[in-house]
Amino acid sequence: MLEQAAFTVFAAGAVLCALIVITRRNLVYSAVFLVACFCCIAGLYALMNAQFLAAAQVIVYAGAVMVLFIFVIMLLRADSTQAGAEVINFQWILGPLFAAALLFQIVGVVKSFSTTAPLGEFSPEAVAAAGNVETVGTVLFTQYIYPFELIAVLLLSAMLGAVVLAKRKI
Amino acid sequence: MTVSLNSYLLLSAALFLIGVTGVLTRRNALIIFMSIEIMLNAANLALVAFAQSLHSMEGQIIVFFVMTVAAAEVAVGLAIIIGIYRRHETVNVDEINLMKW
């Protein structure tokens, strides 16, 4: 029952914060509510026994990605209150309409959904015996060692690309 | 899990579609970028929900990699937006139409 209540709180918080993000005229408000949305999603990860991902979500998304966003928002002074601000046009009607239609379809699919796949070996008891972080680490460094090293190369190239793209003179 | 898989999937769908609405509706490049991050998080949520429901660890590992790729993408994308702003003095995507025929 506590789990159900916590799920309701975090889910409502995430959806509400996401709605506020896409509707604000002031960019800083959007950024701050996006941070709140990420923290609600981190709470949901913790509910789903993914504690490592909850911590990583707060550190990476709410801590690093959103700081980058706020840096760029302050750097560019790209408020919607400037000239060239957004006007209400037909996109404001068609966009939510398409999204509502797609949501209707997805709800129809999910309602008649039932998984009959065979369960893996990482049941909550087995994971809780060793701890979630240790289990993630074991799987990551044994089964997924190649993607792990490739991700390191990807991060290096992304860092180089960002520095080169943002420099004034190369 | 006392909260059913379907609840998590519906929440993930709702978040994803809120992100889609943001991308389709808003004209500011930074808000579009934030909506893309909402979409990525919705997909991560679905992956972790399945990982919990099927007693697997792959879902969480995939989310780990998706988070890393998303962080790299945000860095490069914001650098591109800074470059665009230097050239055009605007981040309104309606006015960045040099390549439009």
C-alpha cells in the first residue's frame, strides 16, 4: 500500500512537472521543473528496485545535464519574451491532438497486455542478497564489457566535439 | 511488484507523449531539447519497469548506457545551439531556415 501511494505521488509529480516544462514561457522555470521531473523519475527507479539507476539519474540528469542546460539558457538569454517569441498557431492545436490520439492507441494496447515471457534469474530476492549496485556492476563488467569501453570512447568524442563546436576560433 | 507493469507502461507512455507534444508545439530550440530529454526518460522508465517485471538485469544496463548517450548528446546539442545562436542571434527554430528550399 505504501508502494502504491509512493508510485501515485511520484507518477503524478513527474507528469505534472513535464506538463509545466512544455508550457512555460520563461525558460528557467522550464529548466527547474525539468529537474523536479527527473527527481520524481529517480524516485520511481528506487521504487522499482533500481537503486543504482536512481542515484545515477540524480547525479547525471538532475546534476549534470540540467546544469548544462541552465548554463546555456543564461549564456544565450534565449527567453521567449524576446522579439521573435512564439505565436499561437495551428501547431498548438495539432500537436496535442496527435499526442492525445497516440495516447489513446497506447492505452488500448497496454490494457490488453500480459507478459508470458520466462522470468530471468535476477529476482528481487537474489538481487537484494548481493545488493543492486554490486549486481549491476557484476553484469556490466562481465557481460557488457565491450559496450562499456565503447561508451568511454563515445564520451571522449562527445567531449571533444562539444569543445570544438563551442569555440570561437578553432 | 504491487504496482503492476501496466501502470508503469502507461506512465511511460504519458511522459513520452508529453515530450512529443513539446517537440511538436514549441518553437524554442532549448524547450525542444528539454522535451527530447523527457522522451528519453520515459523510455528509460519503460525499460526499468520491464527489467523489474521479468527479473532481468539487462533493462537496467541498457538504461545505464542510454543515460550516458543522452548526456553526451546534450553536451554536443547545446554546443550546436550555441553555434547557431552566434550566427543567427536567435534560437527560434522557425527562423533557422537557411537550408529550406
